[in-house]
Amino acid sequence: MRHLVLGVVSALVAFALSSNSGCGTAAIGIDACRDIELARCDAAQYCGTVDDAASCRRFYRDHCLHGLKDGTKEPTDDQVKDCVAAIKAAGECAKSGAHTLLEDCRPKISSDRGATEACDLVMAPEYNDDCTWLGPKGDLPKHPGAGGQGGEAGGG
């Protein structure tokens, strides 16, 4: 009987050790991802891209378990705080309108990376000077009601 108990215990320990090694995650920046995305959810409601900020926040709480995109280094706490503050500032500015120009935002929001509207920085925070660590900038996403989205040009 003692051998049976030892055998069962040994088997359970072996299972626990083997199952723990295969269930880990190599996700980088889970908390940073959450902080950034939650700020974006709150700000995006003023850009016309999020109807339900609470639902958006629930989605990203879980989605960010994957961490930041591949190739992104773990940011410092100060980098995350500065980026979140920039996103919140862009959201505050966008309260006056989804197409509010950065030059009209008070306090001024800096972006030397090609963004022109507050919602550009909400939709693509890597265009903000304080969020460049998020990675290389791609094309700025179009947001609802942006000029030129109404259809194809007529052939006169």
C-alpha cells in the first residue's frame, strides 16, 4: 500500500512539474498594454470609434494578457505614464470634436511624427512623441467621418 501511495504522489508531482513548464507565457508588458489600451478606450469615445468604453476596457483587460506586440521592449514606468498622459490629453482635446487639430489643443500636444488631429494620437499613439517606444509608425488609421472616406471620386 505504501508503494502505491508513493507511486501516486510521484505521478502527481511529475504531472504538476511537466504541466507547469508548458503553460507559461512570454508576454512582455502586460500592465503597460492594459494602461495604454484602457486610456485609448476612454479617449476613443470622443473620436467616434468606441461606443461603449466599458466594453472596450473589458476586452483589452483580457486581450493584453498577450502583452505588447512582438519586438517591443519592456517600457519603464515613466514611459508608460507619459504615454498614457498623452493619450488622455488627446482624448480631452477630442472632446471638442473628432477632427480637432493638434495645434488647437490646450495644453499643446507634441507630435513631430506626422499626426495632425487629436484622434490620430488616440488611434495610433506611436505617433505621439511620448509613445514612440510602442514601435514604428505605420499608416495613420482613418477614423469615422475623416475627409475622403465618403466614396470614390467621380470621373467628370
